Amino acid sequence: MDLNSNPLAHRAILSIPSAESPLQVVRRISAQWLTEKFGSAPLASGHHHLDEDTVLTNHAAYLADGAEHAIRLQLREDRTQATWRTTITAVAFEDLSALLTVGLEVFPNSSMLLTPGKPRLVRDLVEALGPTDGPAKLTLKPQSVDAEGIGALIDVLCDPTRRMPVIVAAQPRRPSALWSDRLGKAMRQSAGSATLYELTDTEADDTFRAAIGEYHRVAPGAVRTFLSEVDPAWPKDASRHRFLTVARMSDPRDKVWLGIARTVQRLSTETPLPEALRTLAFPDDEGRRHRAERQAALTSARPSEELAELRKDAEELRTLLAQADAELEESIRTAELSARTASSLEEQLHTAVERADGDMEALRALDDVERARAEAHILRRRLREQGRYDDTVVIEQPPGVPDSFEELWERLDSFEGLRVTADKSSALELDEAERARVWAAKAWNALRALDSYAHAAGDGFNGGFYQHCTSDRSGAVTWPLKQLALVESDTTMNRWGDERIFPVPVEVDPSGRTEMQAHLKLDSKGSTSPRIYFLDDTKGVTGKVIVGYTGPHLTNTKTN
């Protein structure tokens, strides 16, 4: 996560069913967590300095009848590398249910790479409060599901009120210590961000497959992360719910299993706050109390014949002034961090608007599809007019665009004009992102454009890829020029040129590696912004376009 553009490193939102004194439980668990970290946990309203660099601020809100309605505990730790701010907010309702959120913000003070994890406090709160997501209960360990429990699991997956992911794992047919260890770690890291289930045996696997269908099934040893709004009746919906095969879960060299927890934690962080938490406000009771004390002290500070009385009044005023200074300092620091958060939100809003503008590209793609469909209709009609009815029927429907980079990699042999030397792992890393399906589809079209150019070059086309994309030759697959860069800047190559050395066939370069600057942009927003780097060797020894890299954005002058 790019903490410079978004300080919110993690957020968990928990729905607490009817429970006795939920706010007291939240306060108790939070106090235990604070005591373990700092040795104390003052819970009175106001600011409390736990050590030289750490401040705890407590707030409470009350209803008209005096009943406590909400609490907020905010811990700020000013460290050398960054300021860390943990905020715990809970609001209770008349039916004894409650909503709770734990947020971790990180404000870097240097260029040091920070990798914040989910606060352990989230696990403690899940264990103590038993939160739910729709009909499902959040647990710290996966819930075992046998054949008889499949119906309830299907209800959870398809429930319209569910908002968190559901991780479903199926035991492998052959016991694997590595598989079990990896699943256990992924489940522990996902606790509080997803509901967790494990199919216990082959009978449960088969029953689940029969109930949910072939496309959404979880094979023995596989792990699938189901997002909300599962639609078992729609085969294409299955690609939204990423799965890992038993082979990848059991391969010591394959690290993609780490993406299970990263994905659900990212989704948890990106989930909008419910209105009850979003609109919650706390009165500044502590500030009002201090101002009242200062006013009373000033009113009572009258000339006195006794010097001791004057000194006493002055000392009281100095104490109150020190409190006011501390209050002001805290308010300024809070305002600074809030300004950084607001700036981040503005940047995210700008990105969202630009991404919406990118829908024009989707409209263009739909227009191309419609043109191709109309062209196919005309050709079929002409064939029928010639009596060639059999030629108008396509027995095997061609596949559409791939739904993931894993699927794209399995179909690379479709491109006869390309030589792909890129590292597969960099491409598969993109599958963990929210926009993975969009990027995979765009990558497919990018490779189609490069392949189309390679075939054109083989047929005598004299221009380069740029000219290919500006031509209007019939049947040519092109790529938008604004998403094409044929060179990098001098600054980028001088500072980070080593990152742009990619593998090539030895007949192209005896070292097996060479520099590539030309690249296609699959996205232009966010820190990932995938790229495809290529080398035009259509006039060289291979007669192909060599694709040396597919993966996240490499370092350049605009990288944070």
C-alpha cells in the first residue's frame, strides 16, 4: 500500500450482535491491549501522555437520558520513521447491538519502506465480541463444514447482506504439512476481515460442487476467496472469486498464497464506514471543562493583601495555562494529521474521477466489438447467399478475454508472433489487485496488438509498432497511442535503467538479457499501474516481438 497517498493502512469494521454492555467490553479489551504495550491505560476523557512520544485521547458520547452511546479511543505514536495513529470507535444501539471499527493510519516521516500489519487488537475484539457478517459468524479459526453443513455455507455465500469475503478451503487428498501451515497462517491473518470455512472431506467437496456448480467449486486442496453477491448460475461470475490450486498451495517456491490475507485485508480497508460510524460526533467536554476552569480562575483572581494568596492564584493560573498549551498543541497535531488524511482523500477522489473518465475507453472497446459483430453478420449473410450454409456455423465458440493473468499465461501460445520471456511471477502478482480482471483483459488486447503488428511486419509492413497503431488496415489490432511509450526519460534510465534489463533469447543477445524501454500502459492511476515492456525484433533474428516484462509499474521519476 502506498502510505504517502493513503495513510489508512488497515481498517476493520465489525458488526456486534446483541450483547451485554458491548461498549464496556470494547473499553476493557482496548485497555488490556494498551496496558501490554505501555504499562497503563487511562480511560478518563481527555488527553493522556503514555510516554514521551505517545498520546492517548478518549472521548465518549451520551444520549439525552445519560446512557453512554459511543466511545472513541485514539492512540498516537510519534516515532522517527512515522507517526502511527490507531483509532477505536464503537457505537451502541437500543437493541444492545453495536458497530465497531479499528483503523490504523501511518504517516511516514521518511522514505523508509514501511509494511504495517493488522493490529493484534482486532483479533482480541473478534474473540471477545463474536461479530457477525450477515448470517455468518466471524471466527479466529476456520469453521469445519461437512456434507450436512453445505446448505448453510451456500446460504452464507449467496446472502445479500454479507459484505465481507468468505474463504473456503478444501482439505487435500494427501496430507501436506506445508499446505496446512500456509492455510493456518493465511486464516489467522484474515481473521476479522473474512469469514473462514474448511471442507472436511471428499464427501463435503462433492456436495459443495453439486450445490454451487462446476465453475464456483473448490477442488480438494484448493482455496477460494468468495466476494459478496455470489451468483452460482452465472459461469463468468466465478472468475471474480480467486482460487489457488493445491499445486500452488503446496509448491515451496510459489508465494502467491500470501495474497489470500493481503486481498481480504485490502477489501476490509477499502470498505466504506456505515453511516452510524461515519456521522458520529463527540462533544469537546474536556475542552469546555478546561475553559470553564480558566474563566473561574480569572474571575476569582482579585487583588489580595496577602502575597501568599497572590502567589497561589498565579500558580493556579500557570497550571491552567500549561493545560491550555498542551490542549492547543494536541489540537494542532491532530489538525496536521487530519489535513494529511484529507489530502489523501482528495487524491483518491481525483483518481476515481479520472478512472470514471477511463470508461470512454470501455465504450470504445464496446464499439469495436459491435463493429466486429456487424462484420461477422455481413460475412455470414454473404456465405448464405452463396449457399455455403455450413460455413456460417461455428461449432466451437472461441474463448473471450482471460479473467486473470494466470489464465492469460496459460493462453500465451495463441500468439505466434510473440516470444514471451517475462517472469510469470510478476504477472501473477497483479491478480491480487482489485482491478486484476480489467488489467488482464487489457493485457490480452495489448498482446493481440503486438501479435497483429508482428504478423503485419512478416507480411511486409514497413513501419514500426507506432505506425501500426495509426494505420487503418483492415483486420489490424491496434493499441491506443496515449497508452504507448517507446522510450523512457533520460533521468529514469540513468537512475533506474537496471530495472529495465529483461531476458531475451541468446540469439538476440549472448548474455540472455537486454534493455527494453518501449512499453504499453495497462493503467495510469495508482502505484501499481501495470506495464508491458517489449522489444521489436520483427526485423531481427527471431522475426517476433519479444515481451520481456508484464507486471507492476517500475520505478521512475513519478514513483512515490
